[in-house]
Amino acid sequence: MRESALYETFARQPLAFERGEGSWIETIDGERYLDFAAGIAVNSLGHAHPHLVAALTEQAGKLWHVSNLYDIPGQRCLGERLVAHTFADKVFFTNSGAEALECAIKTARRYHYVNGAPQRYRLITFEGAFHGRTLATIAAGGQAKYLEGFGPKVEGFDQVPFGDIDAVLKAIGPETAGILVEPVQGEGGVRPLPNTSLRRLREICDRHGLLLVLDEVQSGVGRTGKLFAHEWAEITPDLMAVAKGIGGGFPMGACLATDEAAKGMTPGTHGTTFGGNPLAMAVGNAVLDVVLEEGFLDAVVQKGLLMKQSLAAVADEFPDIVEGIRGEGLLLGLKCKVPNAKVQQALREHKLLVVPAGDNVLRLLPPLTVTEDDIREAARRIHDAVASVRAAETTDA
Ligand SMILES: *Cc1c(COP(=O)(O)O)cnc(C)c1O
């Protein structure tokens, strides 16, 4: 019997939402949940943010889409703003994170090609990485469960253990084009790469003529309390993929590059039908208006600290259920000692949404606009949910 017309690719929870406001989201039956999943770090400004609603509806009444065959003023503007606030000189807009990564991978390969070294096309990547679900990005992520059954793995990715600098050095060969890494692994279990390691990777790239390619699809756009997570390490990449939070819920992404790294991307080498369309650009510009406001990112740092403290208190009280807290800003992980699905289920019963991740972690990714009251409410729910898990464990034992 067929359950629905949809592909069975998602293990969906039995919840259907109708509306949301800020950090709160309501089901079609009127049940309210505190949303610390935020569409997996997508709803960066929460639900129904008035500035985003206004930007989208105003643009919707004017013009939805024109092809990239024409000048798109909103795209020019958002590109300029991203360039002004980052290492980048050039931007290519996409519809998703995987497409931003595809653009970054192609840009890295073309760079060496136009430099007269077409044999340099391989990227070094890290175990536990997640870069998307296209054929190239599952090869880059290197996870067997995502590669199985999809034919030959796309060539050109060499994986080393997470954060292992010696292994990176050993993996560099005459075909190496660059290093691709998430400053904080999201799907991999909220695993931050130490700042010292990120600096080492920058040095290694400089020494060997490689490009440093960062995947900030999850860690970017204010999530860690800086506009981009690599700023904490005081380094800059050559290429960077961005998506998720940059659209605040509108599907969009971007590949950012230095002039040098992008020099192979000449007319006709890459393209997109939908990427950077006027609707997406209106929303992307509106998201930046808010994230770049004076004090916004400092508030993310403060709220991150408050949340980390509250979670640490729960970990202290229930060390048999919660092993520890990890992450930066509002990209936090609860490392579980019992299966994370059990804790997630208990949290759902306490009307708090979170996202599972690798390494038996639950991710807490509230909107960056989350209030301190919301954080305290979440902490109470987490406490009670974890207590209920312990009670159940004790009964089972
Ligand atoms: C979500 C994610 C992607 C893929 O983005 P999609 O929009 O799903 O294609 C890539 N990299 C990282 C780090 C992500 O978190």
C-alpha cells in the first residue's frame, strides 16, 4: 500500500505546521512548538519576520523572475554588500547549498586549469563532512550511506580524518587543487574545527598553491556570532559556499570568491536559471539588513552563551543522559549518552523542536532573533525532557 505520493526519502515526523512567529511554530491542530530547529538553520530571523515579509510581498507585486540574461539590480546590490562585508571580490548566486558547493568545486578546478595545471582538480575533504546531495557533493562528503547505489563516485575527493593536519599534508599530491572544509561540522555532529587548525590549513594552502574552500552553508550568516565562522580564526578563504540562513527561508545560496580564485570563471563557464532571481534577492538583502544592524551579532554571542550555560546545567544534572555541550553561538550540540532519537522524542513531547546530527548529537539551532525568554523556556523544556528520559531509563533498568 502506498502511504503518499512522495518519495520515501525522508523519515518524517508526524507533524504538519501551518504558521509561525519568531521562534514559535504552530501545527494545523493549533499546537505550539518552540522551534530550535529553524528549518535546519534556515529560518535565521525566525518565522514571519516583518521586514522579510514586507520585502518579499513588495517584490512579489513587482517582478518575480527574470533570467540572468539581464541585469538584476537586487543581485548586483546583494553581491556588493557581501563583497563589502567579507573576503570576497565576486559572488555567484544559487538556489541551494549543494549548488553553492558545486560552484565552489568547479571554480577551484577552473582556477588551476587556467593557471596551466589542469591535472590539479582534487580536493582534500574531512571525515564526517556534509556538503550536499548532488553527485559531486556526496563524493566530497564521502559518507558511504549517501554514496551507496548511485554509481561510480565522482572522482577528485580525498578524505582524511577530521581535523588531522598531518593526514592533510600526506594527502597533498601533484593533483591537489585545494582543501574543502566546514569551520564547524553541522550534520557531522556540531564539531568545530579548532581555530589553530583552520590557520594551519590556510598556511598549508599558501605554501602549496592550493585554494582554501570553506563550506559555511550552516555556520555562516551570523550563526556563530560572526557574520562567517572563519572570522573567529582571523583567516580568509579563497572560496566559500553559503546558503541556509542567507535566505531566511527563501531558497537561495551563494558562492563567494576572491578575484584570483574566480579568474577561470569566464563567460559561459557556469550558469543557473533560477539563481539570484529578484524574489530571492529581495529577501537576501532584507536578511542582511537585519544581520548587519549594529549589535545584532553581539547579541547572538550573548544568547549563545546563555544557552550554553543553561545546557551545561542540564548536562551536569544528568551526566548519564547528556555527555556534554559543544558548538559556538547559536549552533550548539547536545552530545547524548542514550540514543539521540530518544531525547529528541522526549523534547518533541515537551514541544521543543531540535535536529539530530551525527555522533549521537542533537543540534539546537534557534533563530538568531530568539529572545532570552525563549532560551530560558527552551532550557526548562530540555531539563524536563531529559528528566523524563532518565525516569524511563531507570524504569527500564
Ligand atoms: C545543508 C548543508 C549543505 C547542503 O545544502 P542544501 O541546500 O541542502 O543543498 C551543504 N553543506 C552544509 C555544511 C550544510 O549544512
